[in-house]
Amino acid sequence: MQASSNGKGTTGTIGQPITYEKIPTQIFADSKEASYAVAKEISDLIRQKQKEGKPCVLGLATGSSPKTVYAILVRMHREEGLSFKNVISFNLDEYYQMEPDSIYSYHRFMKEQLFDHVDIPKENYFLPDGTVPAALLRDYCASYENKINAVGGLDFQLLGIGGNGHIGFNEPGSLINSHTRLITLDHSTRAAASMEFGGLHNVPRKAITLGVAPILNARRVVLLAWGERKAQVIKGAVEGPVTELNPASYLQAHADVSFVVDESAASELTRIKTPWAVDSVIWDNKMIKKAVTHLSQTLKKPILKLTDKDYNDNGMSDLLAQYGAGYEININVFNQLQHTITGWPGGKPNADDTHRPERAQPAKKRVLIFSPHPDDDIISMGGTFQRLVDQGHEVHVAYQTSGNIAVADDEALRFIDFVVDFNTGFDIESPNANKLFLDAKEFLRHTKNSEIDSPEVRKVKGLIRRGEAKATCRFVGIPTSQAHFLDMPFYETGTVQKKPIGEEDIKIIENLIEEVKPHQIYAAGDFADPHGTHKVCWDAIEAALQRSKHKNFMKDCWVWLYRGAWAEWDIYEIEMAVPMSPDQVLKKRQGIFKHQSQKDGVVFQGEDSREFWQRAEERNRGTAQLYDSLGLAEYEAMEAFVRWKF
């Protein structure tokens, strides 16, 4: 699929679409397709410079966004003969203080992602030094920028974007003429990095960053953004004013810049969110639902109260012309939304299912819930999980990963002490177990923040999370024999950086599907981070489903996608909404509480300071309130799902 793009400008000429975008933006179906396009541009530039006998000077970024770009460049080097011998590279930033061999350093990141796998000379790549003494920093930063100028400046600058709009580590408040310097990191930036560092308290408070001015001096700039969590800041940078509150907006002044984004990161752009306001559209059913629900939300009017004038005044006159009176459109969309609501997520037995989201037959279904971490099932769809069990379906839960890196060290120590004391108190002789736990205890007492957990410690932490998942299953009412702990190998690295999924990962999923032969599969569908655990877990499920889809039992299997505690499906996308009463909301909360290691100071808190049960409840209540505001029945809370089709 080709990318869609739009140029600069805010007004259109006759016959031309209006555009609100001040930065050329290319939208791709997914991050992999987008990354290939960017890698191809970089490789073409390198080869062109080679023909000219000139060096190719690249400005490089770190973080999750460019990982696939680097992987594709490595493949091009190995399989297509792309040489990096003429490349000189300068990285944007580095944490301060940070040793270059630390597992958290950008030096190590770049070596592992790119430099160690291509033929770039070691003397040709440069990264800020996170160990420079404070007294020498000013001169060091000036010399770093001078090195760039000495080789003729940057031919190409690759950027990511922070949730607050930072480029490099130029946080909000950075000036357009800022140069390379030491900067204090914004709390939101540190919170976003807390997963990589095993908790916010481990994230450095400062970093060295290339300034905005040298970034803008690059001859070509490409900024990458993936996932819906970047959607608002992308809209601000592309369509909003130039402001120091969103440093990426400074790129509006650049003569040769492109934003390369996936569909999720583009979702708030005017041409995606309200395309009828920009150009003529094909009014298929999905577009009508999107437009009518958006109109209802914008005007704060229930759908059935929308008038022809409302449609005409908001750029939807052609919809009226095509389909007639607004009232008929209102009724159609209202009924579609009404039909998504069901208290029977497994289907209602002996009922007409013509307008229900799930089939009535078979009345008792085998259900397989995939949970990327040991608590995603209860956090994301705990009410539906409980409803399926209460209505007599055979429910299995597959915990895809151990989730061990999300357990704090002191929590692991508490359990180790318990096991040792338990064995002593009951006079149980278990030399091997005692040695294992004592070794883990000793490791935790002397470990450094930058050190990977030992296999014994990872095992202990995994057992903690496994026990909590079993407790949830018992609480909901399924036997632990229907809880499947897959421990997928891609996850077991001991760090946030995971391996790509492999054949073994896919086979584990495929075998379980074959064993259960489900009528329903539920899986996590939030893919904000293309390298995140949820996305990788889904990739394994999708691969297994593609292999299994020809089997007879799969003809009766429907796949439903849920989302996590951070975001919900857009209302026009929702195909099944399961309402919850106040008592059911409370019971879901109690189920989440079974995961005690994830309460009261979560290792990977992120930017959101709320606990997981609070996030889930507010999201579920928000979905119910949205249905209510559109004029449908009022419920306490709702969990929402989208059907994925083979």
C-alpha cells in the first residue's frame, strides 16, 4: 500500500481538497511499511553519496520508533550489499550520567541495533558522552556540534517524537535557536522511559541533547511516530501553531521535512478524523457511523436529535443529498449502536441473533482469552470474563508471558523470605529449593540498577505473577487447569528489550488453539508500541491463526479484540459492548486486586499515576457515558470489543 500524503497550506483552490497540514505527512498502514520507506530513502542517499565519492552524514535517533528502520538497514547490508563505509553518524542524545556500556545507554542501544551489524568504521560514529565531568560540559557540547559542522553538516536527520512533543531531548520550553546542551528531563519523558529502566526512580533526570538549531540545519529531516498515544502531539505539530510547548512544531519552518506516521498516530489529523471536512468521501457504512457519532459528540446532542441543519452546517450536506433526510440516517446509526450492546458476550441461547453481536449457537462455547501479561485479562475484560463464566461457557485463559520484569525487587525478596521461613517452620528438607532461593536473595541484595536479573530471580518473579493469575482465575470461577502459562520464549530476556517472535512462539499458540478448539478467541488489540509486548503477542496469535484457519473447527471460531487500561476503541469501531452493573464493576476491581505485585507502586507506571484498577474503571465508565451521551441506554460501565476477521 502506498502512503497517503498531504502538503502544506490551509486553504484549497476550486476543485482541490482543503488541507490543514503545515508539514508534509505520509501515512502508512503500519509502522513496518513506513519503516521500510524510510530505510529505503536512507539507503538511496548512502548509495548516491558513494557514487559521488562523498561521505553521507546521518543524524540518528534512539527509542522504539526507529528500531525497525535499523533492522531493515541491517538486512539491506547483509542481503543487498549496502555498505556503510562512507557513513558518518551523529546521535541526538544520551542520558547523563550514563556509562556507555550500561544496558540503558544509547551507546549500547545503537551498537546492538545497528553499528555492530554493519561495516561503518568505529571512528565514524559519534554519540554524546554521558560521563563528561560537569565542569567540562559546555565546551564538550560545543565541540560535538563543531564536529558536525566540520564534516559539512547533516545530510539527513532521523527523529522520533515524545508524548510532549520533544525532538531529541529538546523538552517543551526549548527555544528554536537552542544548541547542544545538558537539559533536565520533563517528568512525562522520564515516566515514559520508566519501563526501560525498571521504574521511574531509576530514570536519569538529565540528558545531553543536540539542540533545535542544529536539527533544523540538517538538509533533510524525517520524523517517525507510531501508535495512538502520539496522535494528539502529531496533530499539534502538523496542524497547530509553532510553539515552544510542542518543540516538534518548529519543523514547520524546515524546507525539506516529512512526518512518517502509521494510521494510529495520524488518527487525530483533520483529514483522518473528519475527512468529510477536507475532501469528498465515499459514504460507506463505516464512514457514516464515524461522521454521525462525531457530529453528535461535537454538538453534544443525542443522535436522534440531530437535524438536517446540523448536517449542513458541519460539512455533511453531501451525505444528506445521497441518503435523504437526516432523521433516517440518525435512526440507522442509532440502531447499529444499539445492536452492539449485549449482556451475553458468548451469545444468548434460544434467541434471535440477527441483530446481536454474537451467535446464539452453540449455546455453550469454548472460549480462549489471550492475556499478554498475567493481568491483562482481568484489567481489560474482567467483566466480560466473569459474564462468560457465569453464563456457563468453558473459559480458558492463556497467559502469554511471565510478566516477571514487572515485579519489584522488594516484592521478590518478600516471597523468597517466606519460602525459606516456610521450609524452616515446617521442617521441610529441600536443599535445592533453599539454595535456589538463597542465591536469588543474595543476588537481589547486591544487584545494581543496570544489572539484568539472574535466572533465579526471574523465576521467582515469574512465580509471583503466576500465583496471582491463578488467584484471579479461582476468584472468577474457572479451575486453574484452564489457566495456561505459555512463557513465550521471545519475552524471556530479563530486560524490556525482547527478542523478535520466532517459530517456537508461534507454535506454542498454534498448539493451544488446536487443543482448546475455541468458538471464541479474545486477544489484546492495543498496538500503540509496535515493539511492545501486546503487539508482539498479537503477531504470534495472528501467525498461528493464519496457519490454523483452514482447519474445520476454525470455521466456527470468532476472534474479538479488546484494549488495555489506557485507551478504548473509537465508538464507531465498537462491534460488541458488554455493560456492567455497579456490583460487577466492584467485582472486577476485586479481581484486579488479586495481582498484589502490581499495586501500590507499579514498576512500569508510565505517565499515568493511577493504579490499573482506576484506569480500567474510568475507561469503562467513559465508554458507558459515551453511549449515554449519544442517546442510548445508561449503564454504569462497559467493556468494548472489535471483531477481527480472517
